[in-house]
Amino acid sequence: MEVVVCDLGPERREAVPDLRVLVVGPGPRSDSWAYVTAGCWAAMEKDGHGLEFVMTTHARDQRFIDLMAMIAYYHCGGHQLDLEHSMPIGEPWVPGSTCNHLLISLPRSRDRVRSSVRKGPSVANLVYKRVSTDQQSTARQDLALAEAGIEDPVVFEEDPGTPSRLHPLQRPKFGDLLTYARPGDTVHISEMFRLVRGNQHILEVLHRDQLALRIHDGAFSAMDLTARHPRTGELLSTVKFMVQTLAAAGELQRDLQRELTYDGLRAAEAKGNKGGRRPALARGAVADVRTAFLEGQSIAALAREHNVSRGAVRTAVADLLPEHVAAAEKTPAPEMPVTLDMPGKVADYLRTTELEPAERAALDQGTTVRRGQGYTLRVTAVPSVHSQFLARCQALDGGPGVSAVPAQRKARREYENRVRTLTPPWP
């Protein structure tokens, strides 16, 4: 892309003080050159709106840059161009042409330009169909459109998975319809709410593109909702009023249906009824299936016997399955024995106290390890037993009215440090 700064001279510079023309060369999807003004919007902005101009040509030429500068000055210098305005340029800008005027219009994509030279009749009948969910079909719409006797229809049908809350201009097939359409075409729908429920903006888009709209069933049947006033060219005020009124009624109807649905679901829950699909097994059959499963019959055999899927049987006996029972019991993992060195002064004290049989057995089976003038007792036991040993020798730390022997207190704290290293910590 090339940015060309255009100086209009001292007398014209104030009209567009920062005028530039962007020159965009051909790319992988286009073989045309594009010329874009930059500065007109800033010079003429009003209430947040303005215009910039785009022109595509077959080649790069300084004449086209000068032409864009001339258009910018013509617009900002007092003539203020707008949509559907024409502008004289003095000479044809395309070789071999006799046209010496330009028409100001909205930018059109390459596909829209191609649609203007499509094959077939000069005007087309464009049929638009959609459903709200993938559980519905277009059978009713097909019947209404078939009875209308539409000649040579070009059908655009939304994918059933397209969300119904998506704005019509964001729906893929409706976008394809607008791309394919050209002025004079007629858009056919079975009923108003397939397209314009509570959204008059769609009518304005069709009016802008000079497309007629025909509705073949329900409200506004066989009426053109894009009819324009013969003098102002705007949508008829009566059409606007009727569309707004009926669209509001449609919104109210949909909201009431949603509220009644929710109220019905809450009432059913209060009675103990569950929503969703009915269970494949009747209530009486569920008891028989559970009894047979407890007696050892397999899920596959029960499914064949009751002519249901294995999933239905598995749902009926879900709380009896081994994985469910194990999770419900929450059986803790067995403790593994751990070997710790118990200071001799702690072992001597514990031998004089009353112990549980498991504690006494672990203490008696300990191995004595001589260390200088003292010893340690190497005891192998589960962590909970070591924790019990630690609690029983609490008296070695002393207490109210009882003085502690420093050597015994030091020995207990050494043992406490070793017990606390076990994971998880034991009380």
C-alpha cells in the first residue's frame, strides 16, 4: 500500500487540510487497484458520521490519484456528496467508455459485483427458509411457499444448527441471499417471524438494496413490506407502524411461551415428576432388574431379557455397581509400616506405662542400637501407632507442678520431630 499526500494548493487546502490518497495494489484475491481517500471524514464529520471515497481501477495511474483528490475537494468544498449522487468528471475515466460522470454508492464486494452480471432472468425470486432448532423441519414453510406458485425460485435455507437468536444479518444463508440479490429482486418468506421478528432494521436493509419482500402466510400475507413513498422514497409510515406493532406482539408471544414453559416445569417438579425422556424401564421392571443383578445376572443378559439397551440397565443399577459401592464406602487406604528410631529414654518410659496390645508388640519387637553410652530402639509400626507412642510420652515434657528432666524432654522432642515427618500428619 502506498500513501500519497495531496496538496490542493493554498486556496483549496483549508477545505481538506490533511488529504491523503491510499493506493492499494492487486492481491491474491483481486487483480484491481484501489484508491481510497483519507481526510474527508475528519473535515466533514457531523454527529459522528462522515464519508470517505473508494474507487477500483484496472491499473495504477496518477490520473486516478488526481481524480480522487478532485472528488474530495468537490465534497468538502461546498457540494457535499451523498449516496446516489452523481458527479461530473469532464472525461471518461475508463478507456473506450463514453461515461463522464461518477455515481456515489455504497462499497460492493467482488461477489456482489459478480451478482450484477449473473445469468438468468433480469429479476429473481429469492426464497428464504429457516427453523429455530435442529429438531424442527421446514415442511410447513415448504407447503406455504409451494402454494404461492413462485416461478424459478432460488432457495436459501439456513442450517438447522444456526442459533435462532443470531441477528438475521449474521446468519450465513441470509448473508448469501443479500450477496446474490440485485435491485428489483423479490425475497419470499413463509411468515413474517422467519425474518423480521422485532427487527425493523432488516426491512431498511431490503429497502436500501431495492429488494421487495413477500410474505405468503399469516400476517401481512402477499403484502410488500418494503413499499416506499412515491415522493420521499422512504418506507411507508403505515407499513412501519404495522410492522412495529406486529413485531412487538410477536416478542410478547414468544416471551409468554417461555414463561409458561418454565412455570409448567416448576409445577411438574413440585409433583415429583422429572423432565426429560421417559425411562426405558418401567418402575416395576426396575425392581426386578435390580434383584436379578444382585443375584448375579449380567447387564447384557438383563438388557436382552427386557429388550432395552445396556445403558438403560446400567442406569437402573448404577448404585449397585462395584465402582459406586467403593466410592460410597470411602474405604481408606491401608497404612504401611514405617521404621523410626526411638530414643532410649523414650523407650524406657513407655515400657513402664500401660500400652495397647499392638503398641506393646511393636515396642517388644524393636531392635536396640547402641549409641555411645545410650541407645535407640528401632521400632517398625504403622504411623498411627507412632502417633500414639508420642502422645503417651507427653509427660516427659513436664507439666503443672511436675518438673521435667532435660535429657528426657530432649529425647521426646527428637522423637516428636521424627514422627511429624510422616505424611499425612497424625494427631
